[in-house]
Amino acid sequence: MVYPTLEALEHADRTPYEGTRYGRRGTPTTFALEEAVATLEGGDHCVAVPSGLAAITTALLAFLKAGDHLLMVDTTYGPVRRFCDVLLSGLGIETTYYDPLADVTPLLRDTTRVVYLESPGSLTFEVQDVPAAATAARAAGAVSILDNTWSAGLLLKPFAHGVDVSIQAATKYLVGHSDVMLGTITTTADTFLRVKRASALLGTAVGPDDCYLGLRGMRTLSVRLPRHQETALQVARWLAGRAEVTHVRHPAFGDCPGHAVWRRDFSGANGLVTIVLQPASKRALAAMLDGMKLFAMGYSWGGYESLIVPIDPAAARSATVWPYSGPCLRLHCGLEDPADLIDDLEQGFARLHAAS
Ligand SMILES: *Cc1c(COP(=O)(O)O)cnc(C)c1O
């Protein structure tokens, strides 16, 4: 933004929302995306940032300072744990990891400023009682921050459950085409300025072309997500009947920890499924994975294509125990024909046996 006269510059609109007119604070495209995400999640405002991880770190830094205490869910997205253990601890901020199924009340201290939630949890989908934790946080004078990436803002409305700040890795379902990194921080009216200030001071600005692609993805979200859900449920049910599979983890399955809470609070599921296999050699696992035709091997999820990746849930937690010992795979079911995906997995199991 440039100003035609000195008077225009000195009397420029300096609302808290837009601040001075400078690209780092956002462009009209940024504001359009922020407004759309705030509406989707039922929040008051939203701040767009360049990645999901930037959304999390910016939100945490907005509310934490030296001497503060953070309650962090044990099933948080992996890099968040490293951010807490390396950067936050270096700043004198103490983190306690908690069981996603536990009541946080006894863990709250006088110095607890943030209760951080992710539901369902990364990799293993434990479903948290979000309203209970948000209420307990608020009663203790702490802010609740929820990683709402799994629901894409469509399947869970965090602000209706008392959450103060909801972040998303928009990289996943909002963008939906695996071609942009993008994060969003949606806030209440009360928490907005802290978050906006932190983002402005950290310089986490997003390019307008990325925001445009976020807006484009959102236009088809309500069509894509039910299809991901349907396909993942078909694939999960098929996997549950396979002898190679000892456990299928999906929030819609009755044995998923927190399943009853998922039924109470969520309006659906997405394309993710995690499975535990019978013990298998590395060679057999490689034979299965190396030959997949539709399930590409890769991290991330939320795009149109199916992905498969070996995971190690036991290594990603410190306050809880992963009760299974077999090799684990996380699947993201994309928008391909479910029968073709099942066929791809069936051939994969045949290779697994042949190499055993
Ligand atoms: C991928 C992911 C993130 C990080 O998002 P990026 O855009 O990759 O930085 C955060 N939370 C969850 C649950 C994720 O799956």
C-alpha cells in the first residue's frame, strides 16, 4: 500500500485488525482467507501464517513467557514436542505432557497459562474431551489452544465447545491439493490481539497466492471431506477383516479411545486410518510398501491422493503407553475409487507374504 499524500499517510486507518498498511500484516486476499476460516470454525477472527507448525508456535508464543507452565497433550503433532523441549524450555517455559484421556484439572498449576489439545491425536486418534479441558483451562485463568486440523473446521466447531484458540494445518484439507503450505490461527474476540501481535512481531506473513489457493481449496471442502470419510471407512472395515492386521485405529470404531466423545462432539471423520500389523520383517514390509501403486509413500495428508507411511507411535509419547508392538502404518485415503485402493492393499499384503 502506498499513500498519495503526507496527510493520507498520517491519517491512515490503523485499526488493530489491519494495523499500518504493510504487506507483512496481510493483503486483501489474506483477509478474505482469514474471514472465511473464522466463519468456518465459528471464531471471531483468524490470522493466516505460512504453515501449520507456524500456527502452533505463534499461538504458543502469544500466550507464554519465562516462568510459565504449559500443559501439552501427549499425542501432539511430533514437531510440537520438539518445539516445547528445545525452544520453549530454552526460554524458561516448562511443559508437562498429559494423557489425552485424562482430566487436566489436577495438572493445572498457578503458573499454567496454556492447555494445548489435539483431538483426535496425531497418528493414533485418541479423542479428547475438548469442552471439559477448555472449561477447566478457563476456570484456572489459562487459555486453551486446539489443533483442529483433523476436523478441517468442518467436523468439530471448537468455539461452540469453549476453546479460546483453534489452529489448523491448512496445508492438509483446507488446501486439499498438496501444493501449498499454510496455517491458520482462529481466535475469540478476547484472544485475537495477542495472536495478531505475536504473528506481526514474528513476521510470519503468507504470500497472497498461497492464500488464494487456500480459498480455492475451501470451496470444495464440504464435498471432498465426506468422500474421504466414506472411502476411509470402507478401507478400515476391509482391513479389520484381514489376518495381517491386528488392530485398526479409527475414531468411528468402538475400540478407539474416546470413541463416545467423538460421537458426541464430531459430525464425521476424515480419510485417516492407522493399522497395526502382525510382526513382519523389514524386508517383507519393504516388499509391501515399495510396490504400492495408488498409496504413495509420504508424510502429510489431506490432499486428493492416498498416502501410506510407517509410523512409530511408541516413540512419539512420554506420558502414555502405546499398547501394541507390531509394525504400524498410517494411511490417508484420498479421492480415488475405494475398490482400487482396497485392491492396492490386497496386492501389498500378497507381496508381504511372498517376502516373509
Ligand atoms: C501436518 C500437521 C501440522 C503441521 O502442519 P504444516 O503445515 O506441515 O507445518 C500440525 N498439526 C497436525 C495435526 C498436522 O497433521
